[in-house]
Amino acid sequence: MKIRYLGHGGLHIELAGTQLIIDPFISGNDLARDVDISALKPDYLILTHGHQDHTLDAEKILKQSDAKLISTYEVANHYGDKGYEVVAMNHGGVYRMGELSLKMVNAVHSSSFADGSYAGNPVGLVLYTDTECVYISGDTALTMDMKLIPMTCPPVDVAVLCVGDHFTMGYKDAVIAAQFVEAKIVMGVHYDTFPPIKLDQDAAILAFKEAMIRLDLPAIGEVKEY
């Protein structure tokens, strides 16, 4: 699989020949100014929750592509009411896209739209084929529910975990999260965008190294192949 970091919690994933954009917050992020939003034309756009720092560029990408939006029931219906093609899901459900499957798992956070209206509950994502699996935590605190992932999903090849603290778990809790999901490789996201989530990268890398887990902190726009 290939994962391109779009900044903050945003990802562009290529898996099983399918192009996925997850939680695009690009135009509002000065650190992501070199990412060309107009070039993003995925097959599916997935949103983990309704907060603006995960949905800001969703409509722009939907308008310029034939992408289908996948999200929780409330978020999907919000976009479906605007005329977009959507798939509404919820915790524990699985949606199949040919060889690729998506399972929604628990996340401990909040979720509302930019106007403050209700956006349901947040989720994490497990994307997998017969041979590859990636867990995307979305915005979350550390939760014991992460231990269910290796019990109910294929072995996790890479975990994409928020590490910035303040609004989500920090890197110390993310080490435990990686252990819970039994991942030996982690891509860190959701850090440095705003002052409260500034990451001490050296300390984070050391903490993961001491736990014998590899932490990748790619530059925005960088592609990692797993």
C-alpha cells in the first residue's frame, strides 16, 4: 500500500488499486500549502467525524471527482442531503469495495459540524485486503477497545495514529495504542498544525524506539510505501 500524508489528519491511500482520501484539511492548513487539492480525484472519500479540521475540503474534492463519500450515518446523510453519493455506516460495520474492505471501529472524541450541529460519534477505520491491513485511529484518546482490533481484523501492517496530544492522545499513549493493535510500524499524524499540538519529534521517536516500534513522521506530501 502507498500512503501520502496530506497534513494534519489527512491521507491519500492507494490500496488494492483503489484511491482513498481520508479527512482532508488542506486549504486551511498553512503547512499543507504545497498540496494541490485540484489533483485529488479519489474513488472514495472517507470522513472519520464532522469536525472542520477533518472535513474542510471534502466538498471540493467530491465536486471535482466521481468519489463516493463514506462516513458515519449522520455525517454521510449531511452530505447526502446536499446531493452527493454517500455510504452511511456505523461502528462495527464493514463495507466492501471489491478486494478492499473497510471496518469502522470505536474512537473516543467528539464530533460536530462547523455550525455546531450534531455529527454523530467519531470512528476509527480498518482498511484491509487478504494480504494488507492498515488501522487509522482518527481523532481519539487511548481506549481499551483498540485491543479488539487484532481480535476481529486481519493483522495490522501499519497503524496511522494521532500523536499531537491536547485534542487527542499524545505520543506516549500512542505507543500503548500501537501495542494494543499489535502494530510494529506507526505513521504519526495530527501534530504541529496548531500551537497546542506541537510535537517533540525526537522524544516521540525515542519513545517508540524504546518500545521496539518504528515511528514514521513523513513530511506533508511525502509518500510512504508499506
